[in-house]
Amino acid sequence: MENRIKTLFRQKPQELLSVYFTAGYPNLEDTVPIILELEKNDVDLIEIGMPFSDPLADGPTIQQSSEIALRNGMTIPLLLEQLKDIRQQTQIPLVFMGYLNPVMQYGVERFCREASEIGIDGIILPDLPLADYVREYKCLFEQHNLSMVFLITPQTTEQRIREIDSHTNGFIYMVSSASVTGGTNGNAVANTDYFQRVRQMELRNPGIIGFGIHNRETFTEACNHASGAIIGSAFIKALTQGAAFSKTSSHLSSALNKKHDHTIAARYTC
């Protein structure tokens, strides 16, 4: 079976909407209902955050959601258990995003095998060095048909971007600026030189832009430079403010997806 991420980018190479949420937040049993609501509202790709107590790139919003998820009792074994029947309900591409330490504690081979068995399509581990991945884990990921997604930033050299492109499959996560997640200063996609530089490299993997994408304007601008954009903190912030995730998902999609009512989009800010 072809990896669902590859299928998605072949069928929809532009204006792709990816949403990140933290598993176990706001409530422990919300993981599957949130996935189904996001799919219902035309999200194309879902990144499921595996909460960790010592993150590197997460801003305050995602850090807080992780703290609460951990207090709620979310763990890797529980997350895998919650998702064991997910492919009976949806075929939307699903990506696990977290950090290397908990995966190593669980066992990398076991993690890859069980993630693949329940239908996970890709993994993002921002603190996994590329050299270690190539040396220790690449064959394992490929054996289990898991796309390994790496992050690049405006400071990433062309040589390193090409190395990442040669060793990954699925997509490249383009961090919009040198910051943590959740920046909403309105300049998240202002670094057009960076986006232009990556585009001119004609990489074999598509790119999608994350960090600081928080409203229709930043989403649209990001889509002008890449295959799509990732919403994380803005969605979690809306959940934190107490909105039901069914309503939050609907408004998020309406605000960001051109297929939806722009009247709603015009008055909604994530």
C-alpha cells in the first residue's frame, strides 16, 4: 500500500492544510474525536503530538497543552491503544510528532512497528539528528513504510537541505522563522528570500510551512510559497479558550480553506 502522505501530495499538491494537536488534550479521550472532526472539516493531514516534558521547539501554548496531557495520563502506549482501530474510521494521513527520548524509552523498533500496524504514515522527531537517522533508523522506518519528516529553517544551508531531501520521503517541514511554535506577530511568512531559495532548489519532496501560521492571511501567504501550511498553536489556543473542538475545527477550516465561506473567514481569527 502506498504511503498516504505520498498519495495526498500527488492528489493535492497545493493549498494543503495540516493541523497539529496534542494527544490527550484537553481531555485524555479526545484524540480520536478530534481526528474525526478535523477530517470532517476538510483538513488534509493531521499531526498528532506526543506530549513530552522537555520540548525544544514548542512555544508556550503547545508546552502547556503537553503538560496538561501528561497530567491527564497520556503516554505512548495509551496513544497507540487509542488509535488501534482508527483506520476503520478514517484514511486521512496521520503523522506522529514528538521527541526522541520517549520513543527510545519505548523502543524505536517497537514504536515503528506498532505505529505502522495501526496506520500511522509518518514521524516527526525534531531532535533526531539526520546522521543518526541515516545510520541507525532509516532502514527501520522504510521497512515499516513510515515517512520521516525533517525540519529546515531559514538558517539551514543548501547542502544540508539537499541531504535532508535525499534521505526523507513525504514532505519537508519548513519552519517559517527562527522561533518556537506559536508566534503570531504577523511576520511568520515574511521571509520570502528563504522560501524562494528553497523553491529554486527544485527538491524531490514538497514542503509545507509551519510556525506562526495563525489566520487566513498567513495561511494563504504560506501556500504561495509551498504546498501548504501547518496550524498548531492557533488550534490548541482555540481549544484552550473553551470552544468545543467540533466548533473549533469547523471555524478553523472555514477561516483557512478557500473552499469555505469567506464571510465566516473574514470575522474569524484563530
